[in-house]
Amino acid sequence: MNPYFDCFRTFFRIGLFTIGGGYAMIPLIEADVVERKHWVKKEEFLDLVAIAQSAPGVFAVNLSIFIGQRLLGTRGSVVCALGTILPSFLIILVIALFFSQFQHIAWVQSVFKGIRPAVVALIAVPVFKMARTARITRTTIWIPICCALLIALFGLSPIYVILAAGAGGYFYGRFIEPTDE
């Protein structure tokens, strides 16, 4: 099979059947890319997730671009990005064409209200999985909690939190954590 088509098909299918955006896609991308196809290792996937979160733009598209780049270079990144974007674009286009005719119907409103809790669950599951993979322990749990509080309670920009966490991780790895040299 053509590797470009395989990448496109994989990300198109993930984009087509995922409700809730990029974070809800993480378990599906991980299942296909890491566990089924073995395109990247679990540790590398976690690194790509972190980079995709830090980069400007849409998280799911960033992640697909980085995976495509890793697998097939620039063309692979374009193919994977198109595979991720196209299903959402087509679905939104169809909804936009017909939603105004149905938005006042009670059961349509109920469906959208019912989807919200499911989206929260779809986002929560990969957060807990990534916490295990990132080796968050009882002694390090304070870091993500403090970051969340700084953003939620004090309105600190996530960009500053990401930059501070990156600098802190660099200095910790450079000067505090023992090395095998």
C-alpha cells in the first residue's frame, strides 16, 4: 500500500470519528500510530504531543504534521494534516448548510447538550494516560496543579506557563538531575 495514502486514511478516519477536538483525538492517534502501526514509540509520541501543544495552531493538526514529518518528511506532514483537517471541514460545511433549519428543534438542542459531558470524558482519559507516561508522581503532581491554578485563578497566559515550565525542565535536567556521564 502507498505510505502516503495509508497516512492520509489513518488521520482521515481519526478526524472523521472523533468528537471534541484535538485532545479527544489523542487516544485514537496513539492507538493507531503507536500501538497498531508502530510508526513511533510511546515515549516519542509523548514528546510529539508536548511539542504539538507548545506550537501555535490547532493541536490535532500540529500533532499530525509532526507525525507525518517524522514518517515521510514534508510531503508526509502535508498528507497527514489534510487527513486530519478534511473530515472536520466537510462535516462543518454540511452542518452549516442545514443547521439553521433545525436548530430550534428540541431534540437537536438535547443532542448537543448530551455531547458536552462525553467530550469532557474524551479529554480526561488521555490526560490521565499522559500523566502516567510522563511519570507524574506524588512528588511531582504539584507542577501541573500549580500551572492549572496559575492559568485558571490568576489568568496567567498559558504561553508564560509553558515557557516557564520549559525553562524549569531545562535547568532541572542540566543542573540538578544526575547524568550517566
